[in-house]
Amino acid sequence: MRKTFRNLRRIINANFFGGINEKHVVLTYGYAMFDYMQANQDFKMFWTRFIYHYPECDYLKVIEPQANKHWHIHVLIRGPTGQALYIDYDQLRSLWGLGWVHVSTLPTADNYGAYFSARFTDIDLLEESDQSEKNSNSKLIVKGARLQYYPPRFKFYTCSKGIVRPKPIVMTYANAKKLVDGVTKVHSSTKQILMFDGQGHAVELNAIQYEQYNRKR
């Protein structure tokens, strides 16, 4: 699942840049929804209705479990390039028809993939209580804790055909650095490849360095 989230981060970063044609929509149920297959079917029906009123839009959809095992749906929507995308709240709620909705512009960020993936994997221990709304600055966040609520072999995100799937390019590190010359790094991490000797001491065999840059900014 962590590998899948890494792919999700790449897809988000390749398609969403905080433009005037982009929105973040949350679809929630007015009742307890435990059947994620039904939730996926509900989204398909919703998108059929949505695209009729907002043609030429593309989506990236993530179905997310709450700590109480209820499902709701996050949708990143992209309209035609250069055109402001306005989604009427009342119409959106009517098109969904199964509960509450939320629509917002994308926040200011250099790494939308990391921003949204953290929301889909981390969990706020207060999210099921009234305190979560009153204390938006809560620090009771457990990294990666939401992963335990996803079923095995669960496909938790889907995209429309217009969403680009980035393809990896193999090159030397020196050539890769030339592509991002003068661009600020937005993320960096290192994964160590270890073995343990007979005394149980860790020995580093190799290390994989991950770096992310946002050339759009």
C-alpha cells in the first residue's frame, strides 16, 4: 500500500498545480456506509451526473475510511486549462444526493502529492469527536495509522482517462540534476538497505535517495 501511495503522489503531482481550474471535493454519507464497493458504485453514478453539468472535467478519486470504519470520498477535479472552475454547492449536494459535500480550492503548496497522501494515510485521533472541529490545531496525529482501515488488495483510487500517469525515465543523477537546475527542492528522504551481522549489528549495504522538485513553480 505504501508503494501504491507513492504512485498516487506522483499522479497528483503530475496533474494538479493549484490552478483556477482545480477543486477538491469531499463526498460524505448522511448514514453509516460500511460497504466500499457500494461507495465506489455511488461515485460512478455521481460522476455521470456531474460530467453532464460540468463537461470536459477530469477526476482523481480516493475512497477513504474513517476511524469508525465509515467510508467517504475525496475527489480532485480538474476543468479545462485556463478556465476558472466554479462548482455550485447546492447543485453539487443535489448531484451527490447521499449526504453532505464540501468543495474548496486547492491550498497553497509545492507538493500536492505529499499533502493529500498524508491526509489519506495519517489519522487524527479526534476526528470522530466533536473536539476535532473545535480544535483544528490538534497535534494528535498518528502517521500512517489510517492504513490499517483499508482492506487487503483494495484499490482505493481511480482516475478518469484525461489524468496523466507519469512514466519513469532512467538517467544518471547528474543529468537528473540538470533538469531541476535552479528549482527549489520540496521533499527529500533516504531509504537504507540494511543487513545484520552475527552479533545483530546493522550494516548499511546501500541507500536510496528520494528527491522531489516542483518545476511548475
